[in-house]
Amino acid sequence: MSQQEIPKDWFEFMQKAWNPMSFPLPGMMTPTVDVDEIKKKIAELKAVETWLTVNTGFVQMTIKTLEMQAAALESLRAAGEAANKPPAT
């Protein structure tokens, strides 16, 4: 059984534990007190939120389009099968 590697630096270990995706955490030990820096970070995060919202809309639209395509193909297949059946006498 292999042992889990624990970083020698405790701060690095805690940052990886609290922030596994490695986004920079401003002032993990001391909070950011610069209002301009906070406003800049808010603007950046809002830009990311907008981008994610737009992309979510594209994904949802693609899903709906594919669902409509599947339903159309299924109805064409069913109509083709009905047309190929010999008439009942």
C-alpha cells in the first residue's frame, strides 16, 4: 500500500485541501483590504459567470435540437414502417 504524499509546507497542504482546483486564494491568512482589488475580482467573476451562462444556454439549445431531431427521425421511421405494411383484408 502506498503512502499518501503530504507536502512539507503546511500552508501549501492547507491551500490544496481548501482549494483543490488551485484558484488563487487572495489573503488566505490575511483578508484583502484593498477595495479596488475586491471590485476587480468581482468584475472578473461576473465575467466568468456571464460566459458560463451563455455556454449553458448553448448546451441547452443543442440538447433541445438533438431531441427534436431524434423525435422527427423516430416519426419518419414509424411512418415508413406503416407505409410498408400490407393492407389488412
